[in-house]
Amino acid sequence: MHLGMIITRAGGLDGVALEAAKWRTVLQSMGHSCSILSGEFEDDFSDETLLPEMALDHPLTEWAQDIAFFGESIEDEAAFIEELDAQAEELSLHIESWIREEKIDQLLIENALALPRHLQLGMALEKTLSRTKIPAVAHHHGFAWDNPERFSTPLKGVQQIIDRCFPLNLPNLRHVVINHASCNALWQRGIPAIVMPNVMDFDQPFGQPDDYNATLRSELGLKEDDLVLFQISRIVRRKSIETAIELVHKLKAPRVKLVIAGTSRSAHQDVYMAELCGLVGQWELGDRVLFAGDRFAPTRGATAEGRKIYALSDAYAQATACTYFSRYEGFGNVFLECILAKRPIFVNAYEPVYWPDIGSKGFDAIMIRDNRLTDSAVEEMRFVLTHPERQRSMTALNFALGARHFSFETLRHTLATLFGK
């Protein structure tokens, strides 16, 4: 079968793109082919088609988001909705042309019908699926109701679009979600769905020290005997990176360093970045907290000046442990990457996903609740950081559990039911 993947951004570090790449790999191993239509490509892909208007940072996308969710004033709401519909129609015609040209048998829609981060694209997919009747699978990573602060709108017309399109409920569209909370929420709305958790390839080495990443610490100004915490995520507020900074403050150990291997991508996130820098200054942490997102990418490379760019796997290879204090995650790729790389993880029990979908499997992680770093939790984390034998015992157990519950083989079984073997 020839599948057509629709995704706003292919490649890069965010969970949607990473998980979509795994689906594509497994689907191809099963004998399917897969073309991609995206607004942005951060890696090299074959069978790709670029449609810039699909990008999350396209000017028209950001214009709509600013009006719908960030309070930019408009004089005529009806005219705004009409303009959204016109832009959606244009997008839909491009998508339908791509379907014909690529001879797509079935669509795989990655999160574009879940979070309303691209209103016009959701509306366009409604038009395309309704007109063409092409079968489709929507792979959802999170919904507007999971983040009401971000996706609250005063505009009645926008709310109607969200209610109708995010997600769509059409007879030719099947739904896959990454956690049981989302599955229950869809069923309560009369939309059947199945759960397919995020996965990793436990048959391939990941996060291994080697000659390339052996220079990572020195290039970042770290010492070989430093106890290095890595925060491997984008700089967005729901990641609660302030808790990781607070941990460094509470540990009061000069050898403990925090490396934040991610960047902010918008003006709204830059405000949060400034707040984090303020905390570093307030607690006088100086070079114990490093913002090093410019040195990391999905794959290895080099800057214009010839300095190494490290892959995310290199960050895990040189980490003593990883922080993962998110308030909310649709699933938790960083958690799975940590156990695949055999690194300890300090985690906040993010609701409603962590405990029912991950923690209850028996993983050995230092867990806090509500982002409260209690004295006992801090001491547990200190013990892990300073006792290699504790690190080895917890990571060995976690790797075995991860291979049992979140492997490519788990994904292959589900994809066979969706697309055929």
C-alpha cells in the first residue's frame, strides 16, 4: 500500500515528528511505501513534498493563532472566519492534487487533527476527506482539552472550528491515540479510537559513548567528573524546566551541572526563556546551568565555524541522569529514550498519563508529584547521581521493561491491524 503522511513538520526534535518517523520506518519494513507532505523538513527525506503553508511558523498560520488564541484584536469575526475558510480551501486543493499525483491509497495524518495549532490545515483536511472519501488514519498526540490555557479562545467561530475539526469525526477516518486518557475522551465524544503508545527500537544501540561524543563535555565547558543532568526538550513552559533548575539549586553541589539541550521557537516561548535565565541569576548558579540548544540537532553535523553539532543520542551518552519534570505530556518520548540509553531519570508524575500508561509498568524512576522537590526526593536524586551501582541496577530493570512494553514489535502488531501486513 502507498501511504501519504501529512505532518506540519517532518524531522526535528519534537515528539510528533520523532514518532512519525518510527511509524514510517516500521511501515516500510512491512512492505508499505510512504510519501510525505509537510510544511517543513528538518532532515533529509525521500518521497517528500514541501507545502510551506502547512508549517506552524508560516505567517498565515501564526496570524490565525494570534487572533484565535493570543488576543490580537479584530473588527469583524465573521470576516476572519471567512478568510480562514478561503485559506483552508486553497490548502485542500493542494492536498488533493498531491494525493492524485502521488497515487496515495490511504492517508496517515500526524497530529494535524488533534491540537488546533494550525486551524486552516484542520479545516482543509475536513474538506479533503469529505470530498475524496479517501481512507485515513489520524495519529493524535494530544488535544485542545489537554491544554485549555493555550487553546482557549473568546471567538465563537473559532471554538466551532475546534469542536468540529479537532478531531474530525468522519466515516472514512480512524483514530489512534498515544494514551488511555485520550482514548477515553474520544469514546466519550462518540469517536472510536485505539491506543498505540510511543515506542523505541530496543534492538538498536542508543546513547552510547564513542569517540565523537567524547568531546561533548569539554566543548560545553564541563569537567569529566561533573555530575551532568540533561534536560532534553524544547524550551516550553509545560516542560517545567524551572524545576530542573531548582533541583540544581537545592543539591548545592558544585559538581552538579544542568545542560538544557533545546531551544525556544517563538516569541511566546522566549518569555519563558527569560524567566528561566532570571532563576539562574536569582540562585547564583552561573555556569552550573547551560543553555546549549544550539549545539544539538537530530543528527550530527557542524556549525558554520566548524564546531561539532551533537545528536540527541550524544546528550544521553554523556548524561549522568536526565530531568523530566513536565506538567503534561501526551506520552513521553524522553522517558523512553532515557531507558533505551540506560540513563536514570527524575520525573514528575504528569497527569493523566505518566502513572497509568508508564509508571505502573514497574519502572524504577525517582518520581515527584506536582513539581514539588521534597527534601526526601532531592536526597534520593543525590544518591543516584553519586552511586554508579544504583544507576546500573535501575537502568537495567528499566531497559528490560521498556523492551517488553514499548518496542517496535508492539508497534508492528498495531500497524498490521490498521494497514495490513
